Amino acid sequence: MSRRKDHYEISRWLRFKRWVDGEVDPLSRGMEAQPAWKKEERDARVKQRLRERESGKQEAVKQEESGRQRKKARASSVPEILNTRGIRWFQRFYRIMSVLLCLSIIFVLLWTIAYLPPFGNAGNPANNEVPARYIERGLQETGAVNIVTGMILDYRAFDTFGESCVLFIASCCVLVLLRLDKESGQDAKGGNAKAARARKESEENDRLFEPKNDVILQKCACVLVPLIFVFGIYIILNGHLSPGGGFSGGAVLGSGLILYLNAFGFKKTEQFFTEKVYRRVTLCALTFYCLAKSYSFFTGANHLESGIPLGTPGAILSSGLILPLNICVGLVVACTMYAFYTLFRKGGM
């Protein structure tokens, strides 16, 4: 059995039905041709339905409210001991599983150490043919006087490329987590005007936590920063001839940038080193590293001549691709150190 709609009294179907039954005169512009008592009876029925509808809504609201009260009473009737018992059991289980996990890791490590060869044995991996190849033929095959640099940037160059990519990815993660974006116009016009004003004041005074206009620090930086940059470049360019290389030289360059930033602030530093410069330098360095070593590895794996001369051992322009690869690694390390400092310091570059 179908239920009559609430708006049935004003529906088009009822009007059409009344017109067919002759209750409405089409020439009287919608006036009903029926006695007054019938019209009053119809109005009374409409009012009665409206009152029933309102009473039904009120009854539904009362039932819903009573249901909420019953739920609250049921929840409050549960003893507090039952609520805290589950938390206690979970804490005990968490502690037990943590101890078991630590003990498992210790057991696996000790088990692995037990299978290591004894120290000083001639058959140990430290004395096998791999390091012997590095020592005996490293200078001939790589052209680098520094055996460690030849091993890192020639024999294991892709491993070093992975380390450089790890630095870049780490800086990207720190950028995502710590970056403070500039407020948009909507935020400034809305209820965030106070935060926007504070942000603007902090940008104007970007050396809030540093000595402001410290003459001693600035004069010392003017003397030390050029020497630090020259020393870092020296370490990078002589990495294949002496102890050093891209990682240590890049760390020195990064420390020089940080010292200059502490002495003169972001405003002067951003005149030559901005976020755009950081992105371009890092991208170009990693791209050149990947393409150069991919080419040399492809030719070497297929017994083809790479066409890259090794030069004279001991000369600055020697060792093939090791020198430009050292430069790439040094640039990535320096940019990453500076980016980390600026992100932790200011939330942006």
C-alpha cells in the first residue's frame, strides 16, 4: 500500500483530478467551484496533516535523544577497570615484543660474527684478489695516484653515485618537512593576518638568533671565507693526487657558505646563492655524473675504447673522469650542507 505524499494537497496531479471531476472552473482562473463548507473541511484536513507531520518529527527527535542518553548511560555503566585493563595488556605486550625484537637482532648479529673468518687468516676477504687488484693495477687502470679515490670514483663509481643521490633525497625530504611557504593573498586577507605579519617581520630580521652587525664576526669572515673556499677547491681538485676528494672538499665549501651566512645574513647570501641556484647546480652535477659513468661502464663492459685519456699520473689533468666526478660530488655535498642549515635555521633558502 503506497503512502500519500506530504505535498499531495498542492501537487499537480490533485489539481488535474479536481479539474476532471469539475471541482475547479478553468474559466475562473483557478477558483474552486465548491461550497464554502467543503473548502473549510479541506483546509482543516491540510492543517491536521501538517500538525501530524510536526508531531512525528518531534517524536523522532525525542527518540533519537533518548537513544543517545541510553548509549551514554551504557558507556558510563562499564567499570573503569575494564577500560584500563586493555591498555595495560597492550603496554605489556608492546614491551615484551620490543625485548624479543632486540634479542632477535642481537642473536642474528652474533650468529653472523661467529661465521666470520679468524683475524689474520690468509684466506680472509681483506687479503683476496680484489684489494690486490686495486693496489697492483689501480694506477695503470684509473690513472689516479690516490688509490682510495680511484677505487671510489672508478671501480665503485655507481656506489658513490648512490651516496650522492641519498644526500640529494635527504635534502628534499628535509625541504618537504621544514619548508615554510609564503602566505598567499587569501591567508593575508583572512584571519591569518597576524601570522603573515610575524612572518614578514622574521624575514626582514632574518638574523634574529645571530649576532646582528657583529663587526668582529664580519671582519673574520671576510678573511676566512675566501681561504676556506680556496682550500675546499684545492681538496676537490687534488682528490686523485692526495688524500681528499669530493666529500671532504664539499664539506669545507659548505662550512664556508654557512660561515658567510652567519656573518652577513640571508639578504647578502641570496645575491649569489639562492634556491634556484641550488636546484640547478645539484641537478647538473648528478646528471653529468650519471651520464659520464654510464658511458664509461658501457664501454668497459663491452671491451670498447672509451676515448677518455687517463693522462700522466701525478698531473692535475689526469685520471680520466675522476677529476670532473670529484667536482660533481663536491658541489652536491656543499649544496646539501648549506640547504640543511638554511632549512633548520629559517625553513627555506
